[in-house]
Amino acid sequence: MQPIQTVCFDTKPYDLPGLTRYAEVCGISFRFLEAKLNAQTAALAEECGAQAVCIFVNDVADAAAIDRLTAGGVKLLALRCAGTNNVDLAHAEGKIGIIRVPGYSPHAVAEHAMAMLLSAARHLHKAYARTRDFNFSIRGLTGMELYEKTVGVVGTGRIGSVFASLCKGFGMRVLAYDKFPDPASDLDYVALDDLLRESDVVSLHCPLTEDTRHLIDRDRIAEMKDGVILLNTSRGGLVDTSALIDGIKSHKIGAACMDVYEEEADVFFEDRSEDILQDDRLARLLTLPNVLVTSHQAFLTREALDTIARETCYGIRRYFDPTA
Ligand code: NAD
């Protein structure tokens, strides 16, 4: 079999070792591009003679991009991520194959959520900055113990259920909400309103769909406990950013930990330190002492990168050669 010509969009240095290693085993010839996929850049796939295109979370496979890819002969869209919110799945149906890596490492994301929670609860981000500046005062760094606090886990799939176990390990009471509760789970499922009312910490682990866009809006924030810690390691669009900022300014929200952000597409994953940040809401969030932002890095562990590369390459291979 000839090598499967595959164009990889939005390639970052950390993608290369794994993809290159498994490409060799799976008979894939990658062309690595830094450009993100969109309706304009989709033409690059045809120029490279691609049979498959490999994309990440901020590439946009909308109807126009999909039409351009298929017109250029692309048969497969391989997502090297779990979520599919950046792909027009309905439009893709019957036109182009879609594969993704659904469960590459729930522990990577769940552990990052816990790391953010611990940092916020014990002000580690502030302590780090202080001691680096030879400021050894601990004034204002009084923390909150997790033990016996209530955490609300929204979405109890692969990542949410691992996060719930980590919280139980800390002696927390775990409440869960899921649109499709797992009947085999021993989690304590409650209505979303009850979860929000009772939780000291709320952590989001459901996918971004039309149903969940701005799941956390002004009304839901009003329902939460005063001083709640909100964690979002899922997708930025789950939270209405303006409502979040108002919730923090009014002290309703005690801390917000965000690995994802509604308008992250042109900012996250890039070094913008030389630029004037154009996004005023992100700039405002970054001025707040009780907000922790990481740049969509919850997935970024050695173990997860290896699984992503392996599953992506074997998935591409199996698509073109089902007997492999
Ligand atoms: P999963 O499919 O295993 O679990 C998602 C859960 O959400 C399911 O139990 C589902 O029933 C539930 N759900 C669906 N609609 C819901 C709704 N309207 N309200 C409440 N719950 C709902 O997915 P997962 O692997 O656990 O991943 C969860 C999310 O984490 C993904 O959708 C992705 O967006 C995000 N993610 C982020 C990173 C990162 O680096 N920050 C990495 C991987 C995944």
C-alpha cells in the first residue's frame, strides 16, 4: 500500500515526535503545517495531494472548509482530540469520514483540573509570584481546605468520573449532574440547580453543544453558593464570560480556574507576549487575582500525547485499510 498522504494542520513542536514515530509504523506520509484549518486554508490539502487531514481543537471544519477539502479529494478528517465542537458533523455526514481520539487520557485533564483547584484554594499562583520577588509575607494567602467540602461535577463521562474520584480521595462530598447519568455509577446524581446551590466547587466536564453553550450564565451563577470556585477544563463556550466577570466582581465567584476560554481560538497556544491583547474580556480576567488561566494545556502530558499520536495514526491507517 502506498503511504497515506496526510496534511496535519496547526502542528506544534510537541506533536512531532509521536506523530512521526507512529506514521512510520502505520504507513502515513505527513505534511506538517503551522496554519490552522479553515475555509481558506483547506485548499492547502489539495495542493499537498492529501487523502486525509489531521486537525486539532481550534481548527475550523465548518461546511465551507469541508466542501473545499472534499472537492480537493480529501476522504478523512482525523481529529487529534476528543471534542468535535469545531466540526460541522451534520454537513460532514456521507461526505467525509471523521475519526477522533475520545479517551486518550482522562487522567491528564482531571489531574490538571485538580491542580488548578488546589492552586486556587491555596493561592499557589500568588505565593509563587511573591517568593520569586523575595516577598515572604503570607498575608492574604489564607486558603480553603477541600476536605469535607462539596464539589459539583457537571458531566460524568471519562474525565468527569476520574475528577470525581480524585475529589473523593481528598475527602470531598461529590454531587454529580449529567444529562445522561450512568446507571452503573455510584455517583450521587442530582438536578443541576441543586448541584449549583450546594457546591463549594463546580467543575465542568460536559461537551460543548448547542444545548450546553453558556450553560453557566448569569442566572446559573446567581444560583451558586457565595465564594464558589468554578473550574472549566472542558470548552470555553460552556461559560458566559461577561457573566463570569460580573460574578467575580460582585464576589459571588470566589475563584475561577479556566483552561479554556470562549474566544481562545486566536490566542491560546500562541506566544502573544509582544502583542497588544485585543480581547478586552480576556484582558480583564487576567487582571483579577482570583482567576487562573492556563492555555488549553490540560491534555498536555507525555502519556496523553503518545496516546493521541498512536490512536490518530492507527485510526487513519484502519480507515484506508480496514484489514490492517
Ligand atoms: P465524555 O463524552 O466521556 O463525557 C462527557 C459527559 O458529558 C457524558 O457523560 C455526557 O453524558 C455528558 N453530557 C452530555 N451533554 C450534557 C449536558 N447537556 N449536560 C450535562 N452533561 C452532559 O467526554 P470526556 O472525555 O469526559 O471529555 C469531556 C470534555 O472535556 C470534552 O467534551 C472536551 O470538550 C473536554 N476536553 C478538554 C481537554 C483539555 O485539554 N482542556 C482535553 C480533552 C477533553
